Amino acid sequence: MAFRSIGAGGRAEDGGEDSRGGGAGSGKLSFYEAAPDEEISLEDFEEYALDRLRVLKGIEEERSRGKKMEEMDPLVSDLWRKHMGSDSSKKDVISHFILRLAYCRTYGIFFRFSLFWISRLFNSRVFSEDLRRWFLGIESVLFRHRFRCEMPAAQQKLMDDCNLPYKAMTSAEIEAVKENLESVARSTNQVSNSKMYYKVPFEDVPELVSGRKVYLRRGEAFVPREQLSFLVVGQFRSRLSKALVLTNRKWISFIAGEEKDRLAPMVEALSTRYLGPDYTQPKSSNEISLQDLDQLAKASFPLCMRSLFFQLRDDHHLRHGGRQQLGLFLKGIGLKLEDALAFWRAEFSRKVGVEKFDKEYAYNVRHNYGKEGKRTDYTPYSCVKLIMSTPGVGDHHGCPYRHFSEDKLRASLGGLGLNSRQVSSALEKTRSQHYQLACAEVFEAVHGCSSDGINHPNQYFEQSRALLQQPKEEPASGGENNNNDANEEKTTLMIS
């Protein structure tokens, strides 16, 4: 597989050996502005992408726990060594460009303009923009960490190679504002012995300006060398943002068409790839009986499955998307095929009759269990798959935190027993598009203990059962009050 055709757009695509393309420049750090000119196997193509995706997902997970930048440094280093290796320049650049392809797209297929498809296209595009923002943000965090770990000489070489418009101030310029610089350092409790400063437009360092960590004069910020990463990361983010737009144009123009039968399906699946445990088959100890379903739904189902379950109980019918989402979830938690058929037949027969159920719906239940058609053993849907779904009018599937109206979500959360403060906190996260964080926060409020994060509805169920089945003399610790402060600081988009 050659990468000549997936350049950043407008930049050299001849695999030039400079730090912009990840060649001999810094050896480790890159702005990824020149596409690699390499031949790799399809197996390496997928492996490189998934390894980098594991690094990015790991960074996202640590950020969601409220880790500060200094605390993140050793964690990111460990993630990089574990998944990318210590000498990984080639893998670094290739994996970045693969994921750039996966996350650059705003929408894929051009649908006919019926009102229904316009709605689906709009929802798909909005979610794709979320994915693009996620990739841009997490890649910038990764770049900042790696830049901070470089030696000063390597940092300067990267800046020179990438033509960054930042020049060091002269000694005379620093001396003229020395008292102001020291005053800023004291006011922010910074210990800075820097003798090198950079004078830059203040809009290039919004984080430093908002934190009052730099001296401002006449629209310029005086940035000490210790804060140089803010400058460089800002440039990296800006260039990557533009590159994603240009890469998307190339994808639509010819890459997707040329590779529609080979690479396109693989690339398109990467942005929603689930990397966690496999819930296709329940654990041997997880078999559940039909009589337990209502109690389990109230106690341990995540909101996405709980709402579907009780919608089915009320209406005795679900459309295909809802049947797939709930049916595969029930399979994953241990409901046997015979019990699943009995469950769906009992509900649907009250509306369509037993004969019609056996003729039109029973096949789909058996199909999900790998007993019909291609005999594929289908896996339950992950959180990312639910978030990216586009339910239409009359559908009830998807992620409640993304697809419910605010009033409906507020009422649903109240039905779980959350108080007004907890409901408001969860709603605030959904407004910020942190859907999985909202789900994790609801889990913590319902169960009175901390969560490791929610990436899959079946993970939610398993964690809930593990907690509720603990011996009474050993109750779960770390109740709601102990977790509120930590929950307030979770600030990331999760589609992990």
C-alpha cells in the first residue's frame, strides 16, 4: 500500500526527509505535513492504525479522569512505548496518516433528498464533525506531550524545519520588561529562571492568556521557553485542522472510489472501532433467566437498554434498529436463544399475533445468535456505534444522551432516582457532547461508587452486577459525595 496519494493537501508528497514528514528531521517528532512514500502490507496497515488508536483512546481515558498535564506525561510515555515502540518513526507517520483518513470525513454517501434522508445526512455529518474534533484534540495532546519530552535542540530544529514564525527576544527587549515578567511569574506561582522569551500575537496562546500566565503588551504575549509547547501545539493544531479538510476533499474526489472494495471499508470502520472486551459470548456464569429480566432492567441496564426494554413492554413492538440493539445486548448478558425467542414472541404476539411473529420476526432472533443465514455470531453494539446511529421517526434505539430531547432525558434520569443536581450535571455533559462521560456519571450516581468509564452497554451491566452482588458486609465504598469533585473535572469527548 503506497501513501503518495493521501498527502496533507498542498504539501510535498514525495516522502521528503524532513521533520515535517517524519523523516530524518527530528527523528521522533513530526508535523505530518508530507505524506510517507512507503509500501506496507494490509496487515501492517490495520495494525499500525489500531496501535495508534489505542494510544489516543488511552489518552482520552486518562483525561476523562481529570489528570493534569504534568500527570499525563509518564502515562502517555507508557502508552506510546507499549503500543508504538521506542523506535517508531515510520510507524508514527504512517499510522497518523491512516487515522487522518479515517477521521477527516464529514459525511460519506450522498443520499437522495427526501426529508428523511436529509435528516439522516445532517445527523451523520454532525457526528462526523464530532469525530474530527476528537481526533484533532487528542492528536494535539499527544503532540504536546512528545514535544515537551524533546531536548531543546530538537525542539528548535522542529520549529526551524516547520518555519514557525516565532523568534526569541533579544536581551535588551527582555531587560526592558523584566519587572513585568517577574511579576507575572510571582502572581501565578511559577518558578521560572528562563532567560529566553518569545514575543508572539496573544491570540496564538489563548490558554496562557486565559490563565494569566504571560505578560501582555500591545497585543503581544511574552512567552518563556518553559511555555513554548503552547505555541508549537497551537501551530500544530491549526495546520492539522486545515489538513483534515484537504484530506477529506481528496477522499471524496478519488480515494474512496478507487479503494471502495479494499481499503475504504477498513478506513471507514476505524473511527468507530471498539477496542475493548468482546461481549459476543457471555461468560459461563452470566446466564440469566427470563423471569429475571424485569428486575435486571431496573437495577443494572444502562439507560439505552432500559428505555428500549420498557418501551417494548409498553408497546409490544420495536422497529428493526431497536430489536437489534436490545436483542444483541440481551444475548451478551447471557439470555439463551430459547429464552430470547420466548421473550420476543410473548411481547410481539400481543400486537401482531404468534403466527406473524414466527413468520416475520423469529428468523431475525435466530440470525443474531448465528443460527441462520451466514451463521455469523453477531456482537452487541458498543457505545460508539449507538452514538453514531441515526434513529428516525418512530425509532427508539441509539444513545439517550445523544438522541433524546433534553426534557425526555431529564425525565428519564429522574426515573433512575437521580436528584436535581445529579441530573443537571449529566445534562451539562451531554450539552458538551460528552455522552459516555454522562453515562459514567449516571452509573456512579445510581450505584454510589466510582466508575472506570463506560465504553459498552454490556460493560455497564457487568460492572453493575459485580457491585450489586457484593456481600452486604463489604459494601462498595466511595459514595456519591466522594466522587462529585472528580466528576466535575472530566472534560473530554468519548466515542471510545
